[in-house]
Amino acid sequence: MFSNLPEHVAIIMDGNGRWATSKGLPRKDGHKEGSFAIDRLLEISLELGLKNISLYAFSTENWKRPISEINAIFELLNFFIEDRLTFIKEKGIRVLHSGAKSKIPILSNKKIENAIEETKNNTKLNLNFCLNYGGHEEIIQSFNKILENRIKLNEILEKEITIEDIEKNLYTYPLPPVDLLIRTAGEQRISNFLLWQIAYAEIYFTNTLWPDFNKEALMTALEWYNNRVRKFGGL
């Protein structure tokens, strides 16, 4: 259908709250509706043969939100993993997590770790939940891990750090760089998401709110991507 599919698609799932507000519903209902959009995305991605999907589920900045909304988001996350895990396993989807485990509720961490373990041998699609994730923090922790490993191995700390060193210690390793970044709901900013990985990504903005994101919306984004000429700094 498409001559050139992106190897790695990253999505900033924006607009859950606005979707709910526009319908006179509490914001938590928008997050619930957004989970159904993830269901649709997985079905379509498997149908098309996409291999790597990263979803911005909760950023390090999202802790500034009201505690009631934060609790609702993690309760929904727990339910989503528990409710969809059988489907995910049967479809050959592998669950991954990018982000710091600190601050994530204990129950949520356990469910994430269980999903990762249960799906570790699946190969059809990598589903990477970026949860308690921040791009700045990811790069900082990568450098810290490099230094920690060098100290453990008694290596020279002043030795030059390479691109490969940094990439091997990112949360997303060994996923490939992002080819296509999609942001919904009309906002046109990166919001500290996968800063290293999107160095040469094509960035697609759509006014569609995340709960309304469907097959047509994804196909439009992929068609736009197919028409891009990727030069990577060349001519």
C-alpha cells in the first residue's frame, strides 16, 4: 500500500482533555476514550506491518497536573494493561517502557514489568510506552550510566564519549531512530519527547484530537510521510 513505511513511529497523544471538555465530560473520560484510540492504532499498525511504535503516555512534566487526574491516568493505565494483555500477547506485540521508574505507583510498575516479561519474545510489533519520560532526563541518565559503567570497569573517565555510547544507554535502546513523529490536537511543539531519537524525523502535526484518531488519520500521516524526500543533510 505504501512504498516506504517508517521503521519507527512516535506519537504525542494530545487532546484527551479537550475532547472531554468539548463534550461536557470530566477529563478522565477523555483519557479513557484515548485508550480506545490506542486499540485502533495497534490493529492498523499490525495490518500495515509497522514494527515500532512509541507513545508519549505520561511526561515528567505531567506530575504538575492535579493529583485527581494523575491518579485517574494511572488507574486507567493499570486497567488497560490488564485488560489488553491477552490481546497483545496473541497478536505478537512486545511491550517496552521508556522512562524513569521512580514516582510511578508501585502497582503500575508491577503491571508494566509483568507485561514486559510476558511479551518479551514477541516480534511483530514493539509497543513502547514512554511513561514518566523526559528527553532531557533521558540524555542525562545516559551520560550518568556511561560514567558509572566506566568507574565499575576502572576505565579512563576522560575517554571520549561516542554517539554509540550514548545511544546504548538511552531508555529506548535498541529501538531504531524515529522516522515519523506525529502530534495530535493542533499543537506544534516537541514537548521534551525523544529529543535524541527524532534528530532526523519527519514531524507531522494534525488538528485531530487523540480520542478521534483513527485509521483514516494514520493513513493520512503515512501518505504525507511517503511524499517526503529525506536527505539526512545531503542533496
